[in-house]
Amino acid sequence: MGRLDGKVALVTGAASNPGLGRTTALRLAAEGAKLAVSDIDVVGAQTCAQEIQSAGGDAIAFQQNVTSEDGWVEAMEAISSAYGGLDICVNNAGIAVLVPIESMTLEEWNRQIEVNLTSVFLGCRAAIAAMKKREGGSIINLSSVAGIVGLQTCTAYGAAKGGVRIMSKSIAVEAAKYNIRCNSVHPGVIWTNMQAQATGLNDPSALEVSPARIPLGRPGEPLDIANCILYLASDESNYVTGAEFVIDAGMTA
Ligand SMILES: NC(=O)c1ccc[n+]([C@@H]2O[C@H](COP(=O)([O-])OP(=O)(O)OC[C@H]3O[C@@H](n4cnc5c(N)ncnc54)[C@H](O)[C@@H]3O)[C@@H](O)[C@H]2O)c1
């Protein structure tokens, strides 16, 4: 028996390897969920779906730009025709463009709000409509420690992630009447392509992980986040909604 047997899950931003979406999709599939994986990078999404299938799971992949309203309609149609409904939605896709406020352009600001916050609104709205038909579901939104505390060069990224944090709580309150739960996950420093790009490093061993910064003294693995998302996706968390899960090795403690 898998912890997600009989459930259908969408994970956005599942192409990146190493990435939180891909690892989450594989983890949820390993526990019995049927997966829909999407990304703006369709080849990467297809690769993720093939990995799930090779391991014996069910998966479909499609291209999706999470900022597109029409794209969300198409995504829900694809999931409905493949699996007949949706139980779990992981709004994971995101970008990190870390720029000092004094040199940040309005275009950079708008892009980060669009990809990191507006997309999550669109995803939650679409998921609620689909989950109402199943009389329940679980939405998991990827925020960040940058949505909880101030960090250098994180004006737009932090504003978007802080928005995801409080939006998730509002949605939890509003969607509870449909038995739909909504929680946010707040990773600290996890080695992925985003982390490599944001830091300009090729190797996690070069990350700044002193205990003064990260009490456990090491970066996290994508699986550390995927395991938390698995819990939130499963019925084990059926009394948990509107909560924020900080997975940061003590960084913000
Ligand atoms: N890695 C970390 O340390 C960390 C920390 C805190 C929060 N997060 C958050 O976790 C999530 C996943 O991060 P990651 O580290 O795996 O990032 P990543 O860059 O490795 O993967 C992100 C994926 O999102 C996709 N994507 C970007 N824009 C998109 C769009 N418009 N439409 C569809 N797909 C799009 C990318 O193609 C990529 O595959 C993000 O929301 C990120 O902000 C990550």
C-alpha cells in the first residue's frame, strides 16, 4: 500500500534536475499517486514522466507556462482526460532573480511577481475548481525562507514568496468548506539548478553553510522538501491546513 494510492497529483516546474519539482514528482509517484508533471521546459517534464514510468508509476507530461491563464485551463483539461480528476496540486515552478533593489528594473520586479506569485493564484484557483468535484484535495505551495525573513537582494523574490505564504492561509480558510487544504512549504538552502544559478556556484560544497548561517551546517537535499510535501499531500495531514512548513536546518530559528 502506497501512502497516495488512488490519488492524482500535479507538480509544476518538474523539469529541473536537480530540482524540487522533479524529486517531489518521483516521491509522490513512488507512494502510488498518478502524476501530471508540467514545466515550461517540456523536454525536461517528459524526462521526469519517463523516469516515473520506468519505475513502474503512472505519469503524463505537458508543457505549461504557469503564468498563462489559458495554460491552466489546458492543464486541467489534460489531467481530467487522463485521470478523471485532481487530488493534489504542488505549485512548485518558480524563478529567483536576485537583484539589489537600487538596480532592479520594473520589468524584473513584475516578472518575479508574475512567475512566483500570480502563477500560484492561478494554480490554486484552477485546483480548487477541479478538487471541488472530488469533494476535497490538498494544495501545496512552494514559498521560501525568503517569504518569512528579509534577505539580501530578495526584494521581489521575497515579496512574491511572502505573498504565497499569506495567500495560502487565506485560501486554506476559504476552501476549507470544500474539504480542500492549502499549506505552504518554505525551503532554506537546497542544492538545485536554481541554487546553482542564484549563487553562481557549480558545486554544493562551495555553499556558505557555517553554523552561524545554517545551524545544521549543510545544505538540504531535494528529498528533504519532497518528504514534507508527501506528508502534506497524504491523508496523514488531513487536519493540517493554513500552516507553513519551514525546512531550513534552523536558518530562520
Ligand atoms: N532550491 C532552493 O534552495 C529553494 C529555496 C526556497 C524556495 N525554493 C522554491 O522551490 C521551487 C522549486 O525550486 P528549485 O530550486 O527546484 O528551482 P529550479 O530552478 O531548479 O526549478 C524550477 C523549475 O520551474 C520551471 N519554471 C520556471 N518558470 C516557469 C514558468 N513560467 N512556467 C512553468 N515552469 C517554469 C523551470 O523550468 C524549472 O524546471 C521554486 O518555487 C523556488 O522558489 C527553492
